[in-house]
Amino acid sequence: MKPKNFDLNNPDWKKEIPIPVFDEKPEYLELYDLAWKLAHDHIYDIPGMPQNPYMDEAFLITDMWIWDTCFMMFFCKYAPNVFPGIETLNNFYKPLHDHYQLPKVTVHNPPDWTDYKDGDTVQVRIHIPDNPPLFSWAEYSYAMMTGDREHLKELLLEHKYLQRHFAFLENMTEPGWVKDYTRAPTCLVKKENGYLWEGGRSGMDNTPRGRVGAKAEKERPNHPEMLWVDAIAQQGFSALFISKIAALLGENAIAARWQMMYEAFKKKVNELYWDEEDGIYYDIHEKTLEKMKCLTPASFWPMLSMMPSKEQAERMASLLRDPEKLGGMVPWTTVARDDADFEPVTGCYWRGAVWLPTAYMGTKSLENYGMFDLANDCARKVVDHMYNTYKQYEPHTIWECYSPTLPTPAAHNGTRVRPDFCGWSALGPISLFIENVIGITGANAFENTLTWHLPPVVKGAIGIRNYSFGDVVTDVVYKDGVINTVSNAPYTLLFNDKPYAVPAGESTITPV
């Protein structure tokens, strides 16, 4: 995995960024530009890191999070020549799987929970080694934009990082694995029917999942005999995307083997975790297999993993349409609105606040089942909420997470969440805006296609300029029933599921 020659001082880096066209609400571009600027402020170069420069999560320079970083790839992929997105994953692969020694840094104003003092020199650490295993999803999505087969070959065939990380988690049969380059000991434990885990390791720190009774009495209930639905779905998801990457490389035997592993996960999730009464997946009790009913976006990881049938997916989607469940004025609340632990004003971190990673994951799960109008509606509401908070709340910025009812950042135990968080919160103003509000759901650099699902209501011009995938750089803008394109090379535009040939140069398409 040979790093590119990223120039942190390049004054022209913004020329690599796509330019959205959205006449209906052009003010969204103000938030879009801010997200890119804040993200660019978190490109770091620390001597001794496996990858330099790299993307920091906008939290703590001494620690790295797998969960955050993988989600950040889903906006970095739009400007891979100036944002070292996928390269940053080397900072996890090499310490975890190749015994790479991470460097030391000097800390300034560290949080109290770290026990660091200002000016201390400490080793960079992976905060949680058993964070959600999203590497294969991030790598595949990035490759769809870049068309970089050589990177995938090194990743899958030479280093086998994805397979090794999958095995790393599968072989956790006891809690407490920790090294000098990790901060938190692992809690994931492989069991016959799933995985024991813990809120912070799952990424949903103080989630009320695992509580006993109608309301959580502890900050992290973490029932010791609960099997986490997201853990088993994510391991299956990992196997699925390892199979997809192998198929891209023509490694059919590898692809078939990992597809079989995915199918085994899918079968178990549907047999044990699906609740027919409520039409959703839940965590289960390890011993009794009883459903432990606490509705959160974690229930949608199986949907992202293509595990439910179409009929099951429709039932799950109804929970996004229900203002008393995960829908309402701002969808993808981190616990259902009618849940006893829902905090309507502050969101209390993962007890009602709206977080961009779970909102993005859930929106992509809807796309998997062709629910593009619902995905658009959810994305519009989330981006609107972020924009309204940006305009109405001071300081005017992008936040770690958001109140589910007010145009304000969320709070936790009386403390407001982190500002300038890009970091994964850039997923809203960048990725949800491009992919769902505008509807350009993705590109395939290997097949030279760009897919666009036009929103159900269009006001004025809509589209994007300077959009890059593979060797293509294109403008594609729809207005008054006509698509105007400019491209440096030919490609196929899949517009509302119909193919149209886009030539090099300027062209006009009248879709039918």
C-alpha cells in the first residue's frame, strides 16, 4: 500500500472537491464547504506513524478509533488526491496485524479521563481494538470510486489484512485482550450464537441496550449475557465485503468461500435475532435466546448487511416512518422516541441524540432495498437539522451529535458535545447531501458507471460538478427535464435505473 505524495500545504486542495448544484436550497453549500474545511484541519503528520499524513477523528491526537475512521472514508473518497482517507487504515492494520510500533506524541489540554498531564509525552494508541469491523466495507466503497485494483490486491492477497482482522475477532473467546498500543481491553467474546460485547466497544457508548427493566439504571447497562445484534451482523457484513473484493479481483474461489461464511451469519441472524411481532431485529439473551427489546439504529445493521427479505425490510422501514419510533422531525434517533430512556432535549449522547454514523448507515440500508425516496426524506431531515443548528446555535459549526428535537448540539451529563467535529459528522453535509439529497448514490470505477436516483421533488437545477471516479471527471446537472453533462472521458450514467451514454466533452440527455 504505497502512500500518495499528499501535500498538506497545497493551497489549491479545494479544486479537488466536487461542487454540488442544488438550487432548491443553495445555502446547504455553506455547510458543505465548512465540513471540508474542518476535515482538512484534521489531516495530521506525526513522524513514525505507519501512514503520513493521515486523517484524525477530531477528538484526541493520542488515540485512534476504528469506528470513526472507517466512517470518515465515506466522505474522503470524494477527494482521494488531497484527503489521505483509505491510506489512514494502515495506522490500524500495521499495529494490530504486523507488530508495528506506534510513535509517541506530546499532549496538550488532555481530557481528565486519560490521566495525562499537559505536556506529557505518550504513545499513540488504538483506542478500542474491538470496535465495529467495518474495514472491508470502507475499502470496497473507496475502491468503487478510485478503481484501484492494485491496492485491493495488496490488501487482500499480499497482506490479507481483512481476513486477519476477521479472524482476530472470531478468535476472541475471552475478554481482556490488550497491548501497549491499545487503550481499552477487548470485551467482544465469540459465543455459539453471537457475541458478547459492551456499549463503548460497539461505538454506542451509553446505549440503554442490555438494561433490565423499563429504564436503564446504569450509564452502561451492558448485560453480561446479551448477544449484540450489531456484532454478529457486522461480522457477517465483513465476510460479505471480503467476498465482494475477491470477486472484483477475479479470485472466485476466495469470493465463494467468504460468501458461504456470510450466508451462515445471515441464516443465524434471521433464525435467532428477528422478532416477527415487532418486525425488527433485536439483541438476544445468550442462554434463553429471548429478545432483549430496545429499539435503536443498531437493529438496522442486518439490513445494511442484506440479511432481511424484502418483506422484512419493508416492515423495518415502517419504523422510520413512525414519529414515535425512529422517525419524526429528525430521523435515526439513537433510541426510539417512545422508549423510556429517550432524552428528547439533550439526547444524552446515545439515548436519543442523532449521530451521523448511524444515520448514514441506516440510510444506506434503505438504499439496499431500493427505498430511495425514504432515504432522500431521511437525509433531507438530517441535513436540514444540521444546517438549522449551524445557523441558529453559537458557535456556528458542526457538532459531534445533535439534539433530536431542537436545533442544538446534544449534551451528555450536562456537558455539551464536541464542536468542529469533522470527523464523521462531515457525513451529513457531504455524503448524505451528495448521495441522497441530490441522489447521486455512487459510482463504479470498474464498470465506468455513475448512478443517480433523482429525488421525488426537484426545484430548479440539481446535480454536481467536478465529480471524479476512476479516470473520469464530470459535471452532471439536471434542470427542466434535461441533463447537461461535461466529461473528460465517456461513461454510462444510470439515471433512475436507465442507462445513458455520456460522451467526452459536452452533451445533453433527455431522459425518458
